[in-house]
Amino acid sequence: MLRIHELSIRFGSTLVLDGVSLAVEKASIVGLAGASGGGKSTLLRCIQGLEVPTLGTVHSEGNVGFMFQDFQLFPHMTVLQNLIYAPKLKGSTSYLEKAQLLLSTLGIEDKSNAFPQTLSGGQKQRVALARALMMNPEILLCDEPTSGLDASSIFEVVSLLKSINDEGVTMLIASHDRYFLKTISNRIVDLNKGKIV
Amino acid sequence: MGNVISEMLFIGQGLLVTLELLFGGLGIGITFGVLFSILRYKGIASILIQRLISLLRGTPLILQLSIVYFSTPAFLGFKLSILSAGILTFGLNSSAYIAEILRSGIENLNKGQFEAAKALDIPTFYMWKDIVLPQVLKNILPAMQSEVIALLKETALISTIGGLDVMRSAQMVSAEKFTYFLPLCIAGAYYYSLVLLIETLGKNLERRGSYA
């Protein structure tokens, strides 16, 4: 469950989010649509705590995971290291088994010792997804998960995200691709000029 | 021929002091350089550090060395040894340059890397140690290599306060034998050999640091 109440954020003189209220029900997928510059990314970044809102509150039940538009994998670490670094610090003991399970579920177990630069866009996407899932998020925020992917990879992303959602992970997905959002979301919210329309 | 070898051996004894100054200076330079750049990035004592860096880069090194060596007795009541004065001065001077190199490296790193670390709940200390600095160090390796070479050459200034380094040893031979060319060429050969060694090491590090 994720509840956003009257969220506003101002960058300089621009009001990027203007009193956004939104509730995302547990285990549902909500799509965030709208033109670029409409505030989609900023809303996700506020929920994750990467931006501090000027006004309003975000209330989330459980861990929040974030998938960046440009993945932001750690380039000096292998795929496996990218996955296990944070959970290992948190004192998790079963991180290696979990990482291997995730990699094979996502069909990239043969890439576990590869460095991110050597991967295709679709593979990087899956590593980014796996890295976020390693933290056992109850809520997953995805920023433009289909950008830069070809049609068949988009189809794969849809089925991957759906299967993760089937396990009870709540999702908020920002995308400019309305067709993609229609195929995946339970509900689509339009964000335009910082307001929900 | 025997002459050349004995001169080489004598001047070579100065290598110990030269290397002590280089490694000691690097130790202090890197420690304070990292500290200064992180503090500046985080906006802690930023103006103070900025001024200090400006001062260290903006005055002659030979002047800084003289101040540290000749005027500490008046302020601190005790005399620093030539070697400690050298290590302290070269180290602090180098830290200013290293801090600037690191700052540009940190500022050029994709901000998303900091955000990814935050999103994964990685504590600040580990973010700097394992995510930020390894990537920054790789990017600044060429500039750092130049700084190490510059530091090595600057250690020759220790001869002005009487440190028995390679340079001073060469000058001593010159003074005794009334000949300059050979002893100075020998000193030059020692310095240049060390520089070639640093360059080889740097190339190896660059190769090892390139992922994939």
C-alpha cells in the first residue's frame, strides 16, 4: 500500500508537482502516463526519497525498490556483485542463493560474471530488476522500464513485471508508452504539468 | 670507469631520502586530498578548504618548505627534522592538487550512481568506499600519475634545506670534484628511471582497472 497526499515540489520557480494525491492498492500495478516533463520521474523520486517534497507526505508500507531509467548498474562490479553488494551489507545470509535464483528466473544466469558494459539493453534491464528485487521490496517503482528496448524485449519486460506482481509486489510504473501501460497496469493515472488529470 | 661507478653509488645513497619524501608525501597527500575533496563535496568547511587549497597552490613550494622548516621552532618551540619538514610540506602541498583532481572526478561521476546507492540503502561510508571512490580513482588515474611524477621531481627542493637526497648528493660530488656535468647527469638518470617506473606502474593499473 502506497499513499501520496497533496505532494508538491518546486525546482526554482517551476512547480514540478502540484498537489498530487494518489493511493496505490496493495499488489496492484498503477501506470503513470503523461508527456515528458509532466512530473512522472519526479513523483517516483519523491516516493523513493531521492527528492525532498516542498509540501505533502508519502506513506508507504514496506520496502520500496527503484528501477532507474538508465539502470545505474555499478560498472566496476560484475552482474553478481551488483546483485549481492547491498544485501550482503545488510547482513543477509542467503543472498547468494537468492541472486542465483533471480538470475536464472530472469534467464541471465550465464551473465553472472560479466560486467554491465558487455550486456545488451534488455539484459541490463533484467539485472537492474534483479538488483532491486534482491532487497525484497513490497513496492517497486519503475521509471520508463521500456525506454530503449525493442518490441520483443518490451514484451519480455511486461511478462517479467507481471510475474513479480503475481508474487504480491505493488508497482508504480512511469512510462510515456501508453500502449505498454495498458497491457500491464490495473489502472492508469495521467500526470500533466504536475497535476493528475 | 671506476670513478663513474663510485659517483653513481654515492649519489644513489640519496635515493633513500628521495623515496622517503615521495612515499611520505604521497601518504599525507592522498589522506588529506581524499578528506578535503569529500568534505568539500558535502559542503562541510567548504570555504575554509577552498582557501587552504588556493593558498597551497598559489605560493612557491620552496617558500612553504622554508616556512615549515625554519619558522616552526619560533611557533612550536621545537625543530622539525629536515625529513619530517619535507614530508609534511610536500604532503600538504600535494594534498591540494590531489583534492582538486578528486573533486573533478567526483563531479564527473554520474549522479545516478549516488542515487542507486541510496535507493539500495547503502550506508554513506560504504557508498564512498565501494561505489564512488573506485570509479573515481579509475577515471583520475592519468592525472594522479602526473601528480606523483611532479611530487617526485619537487622532492629535489629538500636539497635547499640540507636534505641528503639524490640532488644534494650530486651537488656534493660536484663540489668535491669541481665537475658538474657527470654528477648531475647521474642524478637526472636516477630521477628519470623512477619516473619511467611510475609510468609503467600507472599503465599497469590503468589496464587492470578497465572493466570488461
